[in-house]
Amino acid sequence: MRKILVITVITIALILLGIVSVGASTKKHKKVVADFDAAATYKSKCVSCHGAKADKKFDATKADDDLVQVILKGKKAEKPPNMPEYESKGITADQAKALVTLMKSLKA
Ligand code: HEC
């Protein structure tokens, strides 16, 4: 009789452990998805026009908020190419801010 009790307790403990570890790994996955990799985005989407050191078409002395707006809404240059707008491509204001911070640090 005691053996059955011990087995039951161990089984329940293992099930609970399983639930906890599945929960933990889901959380970790969500965090990875939420983390925005500004450096990788810059390399893949922006470096061709702005250069590896953000030294082209980028004035680091301008206010962050203005620069963020240009990323979100785009900007027509005097002659092409224009600055594309990235809001509709899924860049959020927070992500644009991270890109501005990155570009300023690249240029520094
Ligand atoms: C097709 C070329 C091109 C691409 C790609 C591009 N940009 Fe631009 N960007 C421009 C041009 C051109 C301007 C300047 C427009 C003007 O003021 O004449 C500009 C302006 C900006 C500005 C404002 C700079 C200032 O001094 O006012 C920021 C910030 C910026 N881009 C960030 C980005 C980021 C971040 C990406 C990638 C997600 C990106 N750009 C991709 C061409 C590009």
C-alpha cells in the first residue's frame, strides 16, 4: 500500500516539474522574440544607404525624436534615393529609437 502512495507522489511531482519547465521555456522563447536586434536590423536594412559607421545621410546632432520620425515616416531627399518609411514594415517607435541610439553610437 505504501509503495503505491510513493509512486503516486513521485508521478505527480514529475508531472508538476514538466509543467514548470515547459512554462519556463515558453517564457524564454517569448523574450527572444520580443528582443529587437537593432544591430542586425541596421546591417540588413540600413547599412546600404547609411554606411557601416552611419556616416552617410545621418546627422547625429539632431534630436532623437526627429530622427525616430524619419525612420517611421520616411523622408524625401532632394534627389533619390529617398529614405523609406519603416512603420508599415513593422518597425515600432521603440525599435526606431533603438536604431537611432545605435546609429549615434556607430558614428561616435
Ligand atoms: C534607400 C536608401 C536608404 C535606406 C535603405 C535607409 N535610409 Fe535612412 N535615409 C536615406 C536618405 C536619403 C536620408 C536623408 C533624407 C534627407 O534628409 O534628405 C535618410 C535619413 C535617415 C535619417 C534622418 C537623418 C537626418 O540627419 O535627418 C535616419 C535616422 C535614418 N535615415 C535611419 C535609417 C534607418 C534606421 C534605416 C534602416 C531601417 C534606413 N535609414 C534605411 C536613405 C535610406
